[in-house]
Amino acid sequence: MHDRVEKIHFALDLGFSDYCPRENVREITITNKLDLVERAVSMMRIEEAISFSLFERLGPQHPSPQIYALDFPSDLRASMYLLLGGYYRQAILCLRNWLEMRLLGIYFGFVERDETNYEDWKLGKLGEEEAPFGRKRLIARLFARAEFQQADRLFGLRKSLVHLYGQLSSLTHGAGLEKQDLQADTDNVPRYNSRSVDMWFALLCRAYADIVFCLYTAYGDSIFPGLLSDERSEMLSLLPPAYEGEVRSSLDRMAKRT
């Protein structure tokens, strides 16, 4: 049995990636990018707490909590595992999946009023014309709602989502890899690449900000109860200034009511 396990490890480069002290992508990444990895873990933890808040407030049958449960462990967690293994393009693909799943939860939970469409989607029966898939279709349907239109006017939310979704899709399909020099230091085994880690983190920050703000736009104060006081402060610190100011104001109003 030991020989069979060793063959699997060898075929998957697990021994090289995980066991060699000077070539362990996971340990090199955490050591060289400790601040970055800590912030990424904070974003993951906060997004999970927000999703738990929605589960508590909206109930287990609501589409947003249901789709979150479907996606748990989330694509964000998978993205981090891939990043720490040196699989950078695949890590970006999981970021795109994470963004899509959260936007789908908002679409079916806040925009789509016909519950049968959600049930058909879960069963794989929703027709191509009705399905809210793809960058243009999904975002367009979200911004049919007045709340999202207002968020776009005030904060440029739609433009931010379109640009982010487009960049994630392009990198997923290999476009821009040479321009960004993401293939440097790459060979037939996973290697640590500082530029790739930095690009992934920049995309994560944008995705985190847009997802949190989209959830806030759709559900308002319902996203907050599952966050402890220090987590609320951390959530705000990880948002860009425009989003941070709006969400902070809502938290302040909620505090005054209680």
C-alpha cells in the first residue's frame, strides 16, 4: 500500500510541492506574503460570517443562504488552497466562480420574483433564455432593480463588476498571462511566483469589496448580525473608502436604533 501511495504522490508532485523545505510553495507563500495571506483569510472569514447572518435572518429556504450552502466549502477557500499550491490560473478561476455564485444568490433571492425559476435552476431545468448566466446577462438583471441602479449612480458598482468579471474571465482563459509575466519561474511542477500571488490578491480585494457591497445593497442590515464587533471593524477596514463610508453609516444608524 505504501508504494501505491508514493506513486500517487509522485504523479501529483505532492512530494515536491509539500515536502521539500526549499521548494514548498505553501510555506514560501505564507512566509513571503504573510500580511497578504492574513488579510485574505480575514476576507474569507468575514464573508462566511455575512453569509451566516443571512442564513439566520432570511432562513434556510432563501436562495442566498441555500446557494451559499451549496458552495460551501466556498470557491474562495478552494482558490486559497490552489494559490498556496502554486496553481495560480486555477485559483483565479475559483475567484470567478465565487463571484458568480454570490451574484446568483442575490439574483434568485432579491431580483427574481418567480420562485419556480429558482426551483427549475436547482433541478437544471431552467432554459437558456431564462438562465441568468454570463457576465452581461447576470449583471444586467441585477441592475434592473432600483437599489442596484442607485448604487451604480453613487458608487459606480456596475462598472466595477463588469470590469472585474471581464478580467477574471480573461485570465481564466489564459489571456494576459504573458503581459502580466505570470509564467515566469514556471516549469513542469508548481513554483512560487510572487507576481502571480500579488495579482490574485488584487483581484480578491476587488471581488471581496464588490460582493460585500452587493450583499449590502440587496439585504441591508441583515448582513451584520453574524459579525462580532471586531469583525465589523475588520470588514470596514477591508473595503475601499466609498463602500466603507456607506456601510459604516448603516452600522451607525443600526447602533442608534438599538
